[in-house]
Amino acid sequence: MSAPASGTDRSPETTVVDLHAHSRFFHRPPEQLAGYDPVGVAMATGIGRLRGVDQVALTNHNFHRAKLQTERTLPGIEVSTTAGHVLVVGPDPPERTEPGTLTPAETVALAHDRGCAAIIAHPFRHSTVAESGADFDAVELNGKRPERRDRVEALASELGLPVVGGSDAHLPVEVGRVATVVGTAEPTPEAVVAAIRRGEVAPVERRSPVDRAIQLSYRGYHGLQGH
């Protein structure tokens, strides 16, 4: 499946989904500052709608709350495995995972048992997940470093997997910077998972001046962090 390099033009038989977003801009345990989460969801989905994104996957770090879901979100969780981060997106993600305890293979098995897709998140940011040999469903082009697209595509080709896109938004303004054109007109969790597994997905980027400014800021920040 192909998609434009920028913008969100697509046929009526497809859906645009941001497969990696967070309901808060701070890293805290699920119980702390949880009152912000509904606000974050509302802001993220609202900006997503303005940017032509049909669905936003809520992939908070190591927790999932069903009560945060709306008609414009997909259930998900970002699992901190023993080797890096893995996105689990679909109808029944786990509610909690303990950081650094599940291996990539165990995370994939958990995802598949729950009818979810398992996606290698930002594969070049302190991660050896791609080297684990686990049966992943896709590799992510991450919105914080979309200039790595050629490298991500080469990795995906090596692993025999499709590439999907997610903004990795912690700030609502980031939603939709990178998203995924999904080969289904019905964006249910089950349909999105099925399309990912069929390989009927393609990453799509926004390249507005604001998006480029955000990208440059993250490139500098990650450089300072040694990513």
C-alpha cells in the first residue's frame, strides 16, 4: 500500500490513524495527575480532527484505561520491555505492565492473545527490540524523528514487516505529525489490527513550518540525550 509523503489525502476505503499518542505530556505513574487525562484526550482528538486524522491510538506508558476511550480513539499501551518500547494496539490491550519485566517476545505473545497488533516503537531510540526475533506486526516511523524514514524502511524490509506511523505526541499540537493510512473504511480496533497484519498500511507525514520546527527541536534534544 502506498501513501503520499505529506498530507492526509486518501481514498474513501481508507482511514487515517495516529498509532502512537499519549494523554499527558508528563511521565508519571497512572494514578498521579490522572485528572488531566480526559483533557489530554479531548485536546489530542480535537487537533487530530483538524489535521485530518480519523482515529488516535492512546498508547500511554505501561497503562491503559478503557474509560478514556472515545469514538475517535483506539485502545493501546506503550510497553517498556526489557529491550525497548513496543506499541500494543487493538481491542483489548493489557491495563498495566511493569516497566522492564516483559521481554519483546512475551509482549508480542500478550498482544496477540488479546487480538492486538504489536509494533516496534521508535526502533533506534535506546532500543534493541528489533534484534529480538519476536513476531512483530509492524515497525513504526516515529513523529519525533521522521527524517529516519529511509532507515526505518530498510529495517522493516529486512524484517519483512510493514511500516506504520505515529506522532508519539505528548503535547496535543504534535498529533498527526506522522500518522498511518490504514486500508479500512471502518476504523474499529479489530479492522485496524487486521489491516496492519495484511500490510495495508503506509506512514504519512505533515511538513508544515510548525511541524518542521518541532522536528528540529526534538532532533536537538535527542542528540543531547545521545539517542
